[in-house]
Amino acid sequence: MLAQTHPQKRLYLAARYGGEEFAVILPNTDIVAAQAVAEGIRSRVKALAIPHIKSVVSDCVTLSMGVATISEGQNSPKMLIEAADKALYGAKSGGRDRVAISD
């Protein structure tokens, strides 16, 4: 688990959520800023060029990410997780190594 303070004094939390899945919690962050954070994470991991010998998709480790936010009418953690998961699978089916935003 990694907690980091953003330059605007926001606490971001990254934690393992499943086998190969992680969650990054960005309190008080709109969808545009959340997408920018996700793209930054994705591009930094790609730049590391970590070999992924057993992959049939890429020679190096890549990230597919789903981004979702809670709105006033949608404040259930379960709904947030479902929206992020749906976006994640959209990123994977869209070609991987990308960020997808929930509807």
C-alpha cells in the first residue's frame, strides 16, 4: 500500500485489490484529474520497460486502467467499484495498455 500527497495536498492511496488488480483512491478528484493521474501512472510504468517474458500481448509490462468517480446521485462504493471494473474491462478489450473512463 502506498499513500502519496499530491501537490494540492490531497492524499492518494494505492492498494492491491486482487491478484493483478490495484485500486488508486483519489479523494475529491474529478474525472479529468483522475484520468490524468491514471495516464501518468500508465506512462511511467511503460517507460520502465520491465520485461514481461510470458506475455502474449507485449514484451514489457503494461497497464490497462479503468477510471470512475462518485457523483452526488451515485455514492455507493459498490457502484463505484462496478463502474471502475467495467471501464477496466473496456480498456482491456480496447487493446490494453490504455486508460478507459466509465460511462
